[in-house]
Amino acid sequence: MEDKSIYRLIETFCLSDSLECYDPYDVWMTDFGIRVKQLYNTNALLGLIPAAVVTIWDQFFNNTLRIGYKKQEYPTARATAALALLNLYEKNQKEEYLVFARKHINWLLDHSCKGYSGLCWGLGFKWAAGDGLDYDENTPFSTHTPYVLEALHKYVEVTGDVTYISQIKSVFEFYENDIQTMYEDDESLATSYGPEKDRLVTNAVSYTLYAYTIFLHYFPEKEAELSHKIRKLFTFIRNKQRSDGSWLYEPENPDSFIDCFHSCFILKNLYKANRAVALSGCSDLVNLGYQYIKANFYTSNHQLFKRFTLSNKPSIIKFDLYDNAEMLHLAILLDDATMVSNLHSTIGRKFVVKNGVYSAIDILNSRGNKNTLRWAVMPYLHALSAMNTY
């Protein structure tokens, strides 16, 4: 894809007042889909057949028609759109990029979750996440809020405009007062996924770690306290890395999984945190994790990264743009020029078409989930905006 084509693709999706779209999760947002998911989470054996029927209907029969689904906005789509535009603005100072980045940020400020100590964001829809673990559409997460926080921080950095500093400080109150401690000892700390003592998820801890490195810029009087917390969060992640470089999604759950994009999240957050605060041994840890991904997820015959190296449920998706977009972004951050060039080219051939971007290739080698921004067009555009070739 040529440089001008990259700009046009990013502009097509990000220079818009509305980012409403369909989503790969649409079927699981319906009342019936939620009930099926809850049944599967409670009893996988009983729920397997109805879950399979719903999945097959959604992927093979309703993927284009979208019967019974409705478009909606997603906070992470708005946040990553703002981040992509701010990256482009840094390259050529085009005022339109800044105008729409502000529009996306202001939309986010108007659509934060309600009833919490500070500004925060979540999925924006009901999510049956696990057995007895059902989140409503107003539930904020430690994994989603950092995208908005990063956009706010990036805007301040790029423009020098201090308008959003009070909002950044409000996000800090959410982390301090609503995100819970799941585990702590003298050396390490693990925080919750949402605003309850819900579950211990490795990438959630890494997002909290990264968020606190941003807060350091705005609370110089708390530097010692925040740096101590950052190092304890890092120690937990370091201690949970397996000898081969991987992390389980839930490190205390023997039935957990290892997938590509969550692994990339952890490594991206560690890399960015280490730029702000020198974390002893972090570079070696990131390198080990990166080598694990390249050695175990990459499929040389397709030149794409697969979904899982350890799975706890069947899937009809062969390749997902989310995995490959996050890997592309990680390779950009780690300056792996060969990987960036090869993966960028393959994604362009296999997921991008003249009138849009697909997010999935199924087991029949058919493309699906067209122009679904949350998952995973915006992460892909964000990665493209970070490339240094234009």
C-alpha cells in the first residue's frame, strides 16, 4: 500500500462525525446471544451446540445481511481514531486531523461511564464474560480506559494545549478509587479488570501499569508513590511470564488461553511504560515475549499470525485482523523493519478491499466482518499511522 493510500484509508474512517458501525460481537449483544453465552459460560457441554448454531448463523449466513443487529458507537474506536489522527498531525500538521481528533475526544468525554470516581470507559454493551461474570453497558474497564487516557495525553503532548489536563486527572481518580487490588505483597501488585474484585487478567495489569506511567506526567508531587506502584505492577507481570516468553490470559486459571493480540497488548504496554520509567529487565522480557509470538503464532504459508497457541474453546476464525494489526503495531514500536514490511503487505492483500477492510478470515477462507471499527479496523489504522515510511 502506497503512502497516499494509507492516508486516504485512515481519512476515510477517521475524518467522520459518526463512527457508528457493526461489530463482530453483534450477535452476542442480542438478548438471545447473551443467554446462550451465559449458558456456555456456566456449562460448556450444554451450551456448546446452541453457541455453535449462533456462531455459524452469524458468520456464514448473517455476516453481510446483519439481520437483527444495529450499528453503534464504541469508545475504543473513537479513542484509536483520535490517536491515529494525532499521529498523522505530527507528520504534516494538517489542521483537519486536529479538528477531528478533538471531536472524537470530546465525544468520549460526553460518553464516559457514569457513577464512578473519575472519567472512565468500557465496551458500551452488555458482556457475558464468564461464569457468573456479567458486565453491563455502563461498566468501565482498566483495559479500555487507557486508550482514551493515551489520546488525552497525546493531544496535550502534540499541541501543548492544557485543556484536557483536568480530565486526565479525573481518570487518575478512577484508577485510584475504583480499580481494585486483586493481589499484593511487598514486591508485586495485580489490579482488577473492572471496578470490582472480578478477575485477575494479565493484560489488564499491563494496562494499569501503562496508565500510571502517564499519570506521572501530571502528578509530579506523587512521583515516588506512583513509581513504586508502577514497579510493583511490573514485577507481577514479570513473575507471571512463562519460561518460553508467553503469558496466560488469566495467570491463576489453569483453563486459560494464550492468544496473539492480548500478548501484543502486554508487550506494547510494557514497551511504552519502560520508555517513561526505567524498569529493570523490561527490555529482555519484551524481547523474549516478542520472540515467542514470532516463533509460535506466525504461519509462514499464509504470512499471517494465527489466533491462539493455547485455546480453551473452538473457533471458526482462521485469521483475525486484530491479531495482525496489533502485531504490526508492536513490530513498528520494536523497529522490526522486516516484519513491518512483510506483515503490512500481507494485511493489505488479504484484509483490505477497495471499499473497506475486513476483520476476519474464516475456516472456509472467506472474509467477514467488514468495516467493523472496534474489532479491528481502528487498531489497524492506528498501527498504519505509526509507520515511519511516509
